[in-house]
Amino acid sequence: MTRFIGGLDRLVAAIVSAGSWLLLPVVVLLLLQWPLRDIFRTWSRDANDLGQWLFALYVAMAFTAATRAHTHLAADAVARHYPERTRVLLARLGALFGLFPWALFVVLGGANLVIASVRAMEAFADTYNPGYFFIKLALWLLAGLVLAQAIIDVVRPRREHP
């Protein structure tokens, strides 16, 4: 079990680390829209489409990255004064009864939407550019990473940062 959790933890870390690099092309593509539209009068909508699906993938990974780094928003004004053991227990219970069921619901509840989009290789409605299905796949990526992180936190919760 420890080996599985360690492997899962390394896999999630690798995915989140790789996803951090998506921010650079997103920024470049979204900044290029204006010159492409106003100066060159071409490709601006294509840059926007590509930027949108890269941004969706980035956000899907960023949520778990923030959770792993303990930098997400948290209502801990009172809890920070709890003993370390109590905070670890609360984090474990939150992952088990909050994040795990939510992520499972998103994976199962979004199945028809995501599968239909991927099967159809859904395109952007305005431009008919391929790739809109990546935005819907990002939903599963988000939920899958949250689910994996919840399993890691329940079995081996990380210590709270001071």
C-alpha cells in the first residue's frame, strides 16, 4: 500500500509540475490575439481557441498544485490554533468526506458530457477549430487529480504548514 501511495504521489507531482509550464504558452497566445487581430488580421481566433484549451488544462492542474502546496484559500482562522494532530485529522476527514465524493461525482456525473465530446472530437462553436473537447477533458483531469490527491491525503496526510 505504501508503495502504491508513493507512486501515486510521484505521478500527481509529475503531472502538476508539467502543467505549470502551460502558463507560458497561455500567456503568449492570449497576448498575441490583439496584434494578430489588429495588425495581421488573421489567426487571432485560432490563438484564442488554443489559449482557451491550454488554460483549461492549466487550471485543472493548478487546483491540485495549490492543495499540495497548502496555498489554496482555506477557512483556518480558528483551526490554525488547533493542535497539529487535530489539524491533520481535519484535513484527512475533509479529503475523505469532501474532496473524494465531490471528485467521484464530477467524474461519474460528467461522464456522458465528456465521452460525447471526445467521441465527436468537438470543435469550438465560433471557429470550428478542433480541440474544444480538451476543455471538457480538463474537467476529468481536475477531478482525477483531486481524487488522487484525496486518496494520498487520507492514507498519508501531509503536515500542515505553520
